[in-house]
Amino acid sequence: MYRIVRKEVMSPVIKLMEIEAPEVAAKAQAGQFIILRIDEEGERIPLTIADFDRTRGTITTIFQEVGYTTRRLGTLEAGDALADFVGPLGQPSEIENYGRVVCVGGGVGVAPVYPIARALKEAGNEVISIIGARTKELLIWEDEMRAVSSELLVATDDGSYGHHGFVTDLLKQVLEERGNVARVWGIGPVVMMRAVAETTRPFGVPTIVSMNPIMVDGTGMCGACRVSVGGETKFACVDGPEFDGHQVDWQLALRRMNMYREEEERILKFHEGGGCKCH
């Protein structure tokens, strides 16, 4: 069992959990993820690593309650335990001294961007970070991102805080005015990552995105997490989760993301209607 040592409610639908998992924390690197299961009858869900503490032996993850399992996970408190916690999984980010880099995080995507920005800063890069959310209340880890960035820019869709607009507005501004950007990382909703890739394409800046499709085993056996990159089939769990954003087949990624939406909504309604008495 893996004990939850800290829980933070970041918004009504966004939760942070720090989980005791010494073996995972000892090997975790920026860009990787874990797969957890609440109990023996629960589904396995992938969550990106927001932070890791090798001394404390903990992994921090931030998630948004969007379906039955994440909503159920959000009801757990510090002291509760998870049945399974597997990781670190996936390939770590390629960290080196590139020079000037831009890290873009949207929504809960700010969480996995954080360890990447930190690692890039520690490697000697000038790190310009851009974070955004639909509204100020949904913006997370501003102070944390500022601490690991050379410069931090903030956007909200509704203009309630920072730039009124999208993170891609600020990204385009940086690319046009600063120049010499060696690499861009973009993590967030699929539509946001696609927009980041399309924004950088005319500038020829290598752009890395983190794909988080449906996963089951996390070892490449089931094939559920397949994505098309440069015309080739890749598995996000073992080949990724990071890929060249200019090579991802975004239309296919969006179609696959929507494949199970109706089923997820049906399951959620079933449990909310009292169909399950498991908790």
C-alpha cells in the first residue's frame, strides 16, 4: 500500500497529492509518469509526476477530477492508502544546456512542466516559462514556476489575471521579440499542445509535447496508448510520453481521446445515480 502523506485542494476540481513511494522517488526524472490504482477493483490511471523528493521518498502528482476514478481519488485524504503505484514510467525529458528555452503549461499541465523547467534551469538554460488557465481560480503553481524560471509569463482565457488570452499569444510574442529560442516544451490539453506546435512551426523551433492518452498496462503490451508520430505508430507509455509536436498526428490523437468519452460519461452517471455502493 502507498500512503498519501499530503493533500492540497488547489481548486474545487484540482487536487494535489504527495504519496509515499520511496522506490519510485529514487528513480523518478522530469517528464516521467506513474500509474496508480485506488483499490483492487479500481481502474489503472496514468498521472504525470509533478515533483519528487528522494530524501522523503515521495512523489507529488496533481490531477483534475474529470471522470469517476479521478473524482473518487479526490475524496481520499492524507493517511489513506492506494493499492498500486507503479513507476517511474516512460522516457525522461532530454535535459541539456540548450541556451534559451520556453516551457509552456496549460491548466493542470503546469504540474508536469515544473520538474522539466527546474531541470533545464539547473542545467544552465535561460528558462522562459508561460503558464495559463481558463480563469485565475484554476491557475496553479505560479510561485513554484517563478522559482525555477528566469522569467514567468501568465495568461488567463477570461483576462482575470495576467494576459487576457491564450498561452500561445505570449509564446508567439516571445518567439518574435526574443529570438534564439532553442527548444519549446508544451504540456496541457491536446488542443493547447497542438496550438503550441502550430505556433512554433513557422519559426522552426523544435517543440516537445507530452501525450497522455488512454493507458492500461503502461508497458506497451496493450497498445491502448498508441499515437502516430511522423507516420509511425508509437506507444506513449514506453516511447514517450514526450514526442516531437510537429510530427504528431493531432487529428488522430483527438479522435482517440474522444473514443471513450461517451462510455466515461455513462459510467459516471451510473455511479452518481447510486449504481455502486463501493464507497
